[in-house]
Amino acid sequence: MNSDVVELVRRMLQGDVRALARAVSLVENDAPSARQILSCCFPYSGSAMRVGVTGSPGAGKSTLVDGLARRYRAHQATVGVVAVDPTSPFTGGAILGDRIRMREHDDDPGFYMRSMATRGSLGGLARRSAEVAAVIEASGKQRLLLETVGVGQDEVDIVRLADVTIVVLVPGMGDDVQSIKAGIMEIADIFVVNKSDREGADRVEKEVRSLHSLAAQHESWIPPVVRTVATTGDGIEELEQAVDRFWSWLAEEDRLTARREAQWRDRVMEMISHELLRTIRGHGLSDQALAAIGHQVVRRELDPYQLVPELVEQLTRGEKDGKDRSPGHCG
């Protein structure tokens, strides 16, 4: 294990915010040391409550996250936030406006926030969101708030990362509950009707309650509907209480363990896919080579359905047998 990585993680575990920020940056950018950092952090992760907040653009997710963070800090719980912002398809940049919205926490040692750009990832999260969350969690944060980019009905990756998923709806935005129920509605553990001082809040709440049949996957838990006005703080306490009730429900009958096992099953498959792509790139399958393959496939000179299995077979055959896969050690 690289001594610099060991020292960086050691400082991070001792509460060094700069070390945490450095570790997060290395992991987010998939630096050569990222895997060792994650391996060192892994034994210290898994104890935080992970709360995901998702919903349509403009629903007030950031203000809700800020309100929840304030509530948790008032109870002396340490808080980490991972907020995802969209990447421009034209410039590749992102505004990362959540950093501006939560500047009041800058001097709070019990609060840490990281804004991330999607960098083309779909599903509402950035590709390295799970890894960044693990590093922040390992630093000792007791509550992790995970805010997705404004999502549509099929962008539900947050359910693979969060213990508690909050779906935020607002009245008067034209996104009828009926029009989005086929996707994002099924993942909600808790519904929030934000901006509930607007006309139409009663109708949105009524529609959500009429769709409680979508909660079959929650067994005995019926997702509550909490009305909030996040800009004034109205309803934030009730939302916190709803999260706590669901957390208590998860603690019963090993439900939390079952949920996290399912999440890790999916994540391990994603990690394997990522590692295979990395390995293929390392074996000479460059962008130029892929372009040449595309050229040949279009002209029917190559059959992709035979080519891909052959490439994978060559790759796996070329790997050294007996490679050490035991967990790494950090000192």
C-alpha cells in the first residue's frame, strides 16, 4: 500500500478537512491512487444513514437538503452532502450551484459538501457518486445527504445508493403524478410535496396517496406524504421525523441489511464492468481501434456479435493466474 495514501487517509480519519477534500478529488477523478484510497476507507464506511433526495428540476431539492442538514447539525449529528449538477453537453462544464446555496455551512467542521458534475452519466448521479459518498462516510459523517440532478421517470440510480429515498414533487409544474408514476414514483420511501403553499398542493397529495399501490415493494411500510415549504423551513421537522421512522422500520427484521446487499450486488456488477473497460483500454483498444472496428462493422466486414466475445476471451486468457485478490492493508 502506497505510504502517501496511508498518510492521506490517516489524516482524513483524524478530521483533517483538507485531506478529505484531497481524497475525494482523487477518487472523483479516478486517479491511479483512487482504488487504494477506497480500499483504505472501506472498513470505516457503512455506518452512516444515507438519505437520497430526487425529483424534477426546480422542485427545491437543494433547499430541502439544506434544511435537513440544519436539522441534523442542530442535533449534533455530523453531515456530508453529495450534490450532483448537470454537465453541459456543449462545454462539458457544470455550474455546481449547490456550493453557493450552502455557503453558510463553510465554517462548520461537522459539515462537508461535495458538488459533482454528471459528466455525461445518466440516472441522476455522477459515475463516481457512490465512491465519493464512501470516502465522506469513512471520514466519520453520520448522515449522508445525496441530491440527484433533476431527473425523469427512468433515472432512478439513487435507489442503488441510498438507504432512504425521498421523491420531491411540486404543484403547478405540469409534471402530473400520473405522467411520471411509471418510473420514479416506485422508488419513493417518502414523498415530499414541496412548495405546498402553492395552488394545487392538495391535488398532488391526493394523487400520490391514490398511487400507494406502487409501494408493494415496501411490504408493511406505506410511504408517507410530507408537505413542506423548504424556503421557510415549514415541514422540515416533519420530514426529519418521517426519515427517522423509516430508518427504524429498516432496522427491523434485517431490512437494512437486505437493502444494502441488493445495492452491493448491483454495484459489484458495475465495478466489474468498469474494470473490464479499463483493462480493455489498457490492452490497446484505443479510440482509434474502436473507430476502425466501427468502420468494419458498418461495412459488414466484422460481425460484432462474434468479435466481442472473442475479445473478452482473449483478454481473460491473457490475465495472469493466481492474481492476489485479498483485501489491501493501510499500514
